[in-house]
Amino acid sequence: MTTRSGGDHHGNAAPWYPPQRRPHYGYGGGSASFRGCCCCIFLLLTFLALLALAVALVVVLVVKPRKPQFDLNQVSVQYLLVTPPTSPAAAPAGVPGAAYLSLNITLLFTAVNPNKVGIRYGATAFDVMYHGVPLGVAAVPGFEQPAHSTRLLQTRVIVDRFNVLQADAQDLVRDAAIRDSVELRITGDVGAKILVLGFSSPKVQVSVDCAIAISPRSQSLKYKQCGVDGLSV
């Protein structure tokens, strides 16, 4: 009798399969892709910033922007009335009573654009003051001005019986009755932006400061003196 070992030599042995490996999910590829995307975005933003800077430099060299001019051209006096205290005895000892100031004036401003391109002005509010005390506001709305042009802007200031107290009241009564000259100060900031190809430049701000003197007797302007404090961006 012949004995067989090690399986059947005629093809009945069990088949052999290689050991199965579990799939491995790594994160290295996704991280590299994210870093590459961030790098591309950074390069794109840098390129756009450099392009905007180059365009701005070209515009400055070609346009050569100049500061606009904004001046108080004319003052028309409808009336200026100073009412002294009606009962000085009613005031405490050593303290002058109040005086009342009523005012109606028309201000005519001139805006000059010396540039080759247009300018957009923001709304402006000029303070009208007596001895540093605000009496009223001269409002000028925002507007756009074409290149190489001049525009006139008119606004009115109306003050109804403004109560000027103590020492300022004494000075106001003396200015009106004795000196016949009430000096007011008109001050404010005018903001403008230069327009180029639909884009606007950074804001340019011009500070305007004017002193005017009004005669209560003749109800007319005695003098006007204006200046520009400075230019800031």
C-alpha cells in the first residue's frame, strides 16, 4: 500500500491566496493641495496690489493732480440785530446779563477745479462763530465738478435770537453799539476726491478759515478776510 502525504499531487490541494492589506487613507496629499491653493491666492493678491500701485503711479504722472480751491467769495447781509439785556438790574451783581443776536446772511462760495479730471466734493458744514461760540451752520451739499471749471455755491445762515451770555454778551453789545462792527468767523473743512476712469482718489481735505465784520447800523459787510489753514490727506 502506498501512502500519500502533503496533499493530493493530482490538483486537489487547497489554493493559496496572498494576505489582504487594509487600505491606508493618508492626508499628505490634501494638505499639500491646500498649501498650494493658499500660495496661489497670496501671489494673486500681491499681483493685484502691485498692479493697482502701478496704475496709481501712472495716473499721478499723467494727471498731475492739484488741490482744488474753495473760497468764500461774497457775503450778503439781510440783517444783523443785537438786543441788549432788557433788565440789567435783574442780573446778579458783577455779572452782565444776556444779549440776543439775530442774523440772516447769504454766503457765496467759489469752487475751482484746476485738474484735467473731475472732482467729487463731500457735503460740508461751515461753523459760524462769535468769539469761538457757535451761532449757526452754513451747509453746502456734496457735488461733482468737471475738469477745468468754476462753480458758485450759495447757502444761507439764519440765527434767531441766539442767547449770548455773560462776558461775550458785554463784548457783543459794545461791538454793535460803539464799534459798529460785529466780527464773525466762518470755518470748516472741505473734502474732495479726484475722479479718474470711474475710480476716486484718497480724500483730500482743505481747511477754510474766514473772518467777516458786519455793521449793524448800515446792515452791510465791512470787510472779509479769508485764508486756508492747510492741506491734509
